[in-house]
Amino acid sequence: MEKFGIIEIRVLGNKGNLQLSPDNYDVKEIIAMLQNIEDLLYPTNKKDRPIITYDIQEGSVRHIFKTSIQAIIGFSAILSQIQKSNSVDFLELRTAQAIENIQHFSYQKNYDFEIKTSVDEDLTFKINPQSKYFRTENIWVDAELYFYGTLTNAGGKSKANIHLDTEEFGSLTIDTDIDYLMEQEENLLYKKFGIRATGKQNIETGEIDKKTLRLIQLIDFKPKYDDDYLNSLIHKAKNNWNGINPDEWLHNLRGGYDA
């Protein structure tokens, strides 16, 4: 079996009185498509993703992307499900946003998009000015969120933000007020913090829209080993276990079942 597969995104439309072709297709339109393809194919694991190669061909304009056959098979199944359900609500956030971006572009330029893959040549997924591939707004709600990680950057000339490196969510960019950062007396960089923030969260999947995060509060996190406090807890625990046979207690907890 082939190790690579192909996605073709064909764009049909006009530039004034001229039919679209690679000769009159602006470089900004090419860049926009290149920015979307990674989110369509690899919405979560960009760091270790396979290579995506690109070519542009006649007829009107055909974007040709080549990458791992496994990714193409998965993407073909996604296209089929979108077409059946006429919805993008079930998609991962970045994939849904990429579909929405193409839909917006279709509205703005009056273009038709036809998306096909090499694993299912009978399936042609179409986006045009009449289609409405947008997420349902009411499944995304404002939420208060908490994160924990290392603060790796803070500031910004026109739009201030902080960058937090987390184990669970990777690197997060969180908008904040310049005044809030100016009020901090100590250097924040490369220290561990808890972050209290607001953002949009999907009420069905729990997924977080990372682009909507805004800082409420930095929570200083300074884990400290306190020998006296630990010993006091051990002492309290010992008193609570006075007169209790641990073997009998465990037997009762198991309900007489011995593993």
C-alpha cells in the first residue's frame, strides 16, 4: 500500500472577467490555504507530524497536498461525516476553524471550493457561498479556567500577553492588561505559576478555545517542604488509628473479599 496520499482543493471562480488560474491567483490566497491545511490534517500534533508537500496546478486553481496516507484516510472520513451531518460541531477546534476560514473566504471572494482525496475519489466535499459550515455558537460558553506551568514570556508592545508552558495543554498564550504586568514587582520569567483565566469552552466536549484566553490572576506557586507540619499530620493520624486493627479494618472494607 502507498505510504503517501493526496488532498486536492480546487478553487473555482473569477478575477473580474477572467477565470481563476495560477497566473492570476494572488500569493495571499495561497498563504491562507497553506495556513489552513495543517489544521485540517494535524490539528493537535504539529510538532511531530509528517511532511506536507505542496503544488499548484491549472484547472481553475488546484492546490495539491501530499502527506501520510494515514492522515489522508482520516481526513477523508472527516469530510464524509461533515457532508452527512452538514455540521462542523463534532470536529476538533482547529479543524473546525480551518473549515470556517475556507467558508469565509468563499463568501468574500465568491469562490467555490471542491475538496477530494486520493483514498476516495468518488467523494467531493464542496464549500460555496450558499453553504454554511460554521460552528453552533451556543455550544461554546464563557468559562473560568485554571492552568499550571512555567511562565516563559510576558509583555508585548501593543497587545500584552503571557506565555505559559504547561504539560497538559502545551504552550498557552494568555491575553492580559499591561497595567497588571507593570504592577508585578518581581521578575516573573521561568517561574512556576497557577493561572486563573477566562476563555471559551465547549460544553459538550470540554475543549478549550486557546485563542480566547484572558488572564484574571497569577497565583504564585511555591511548594515548600515543612518538616514540622508533616510530623504534626503524622501525629494526628496516629491518634485517629488508636484502637483500630488495620487488618480487620481492611477486611471489612473489602466486604470479606480477599484478592
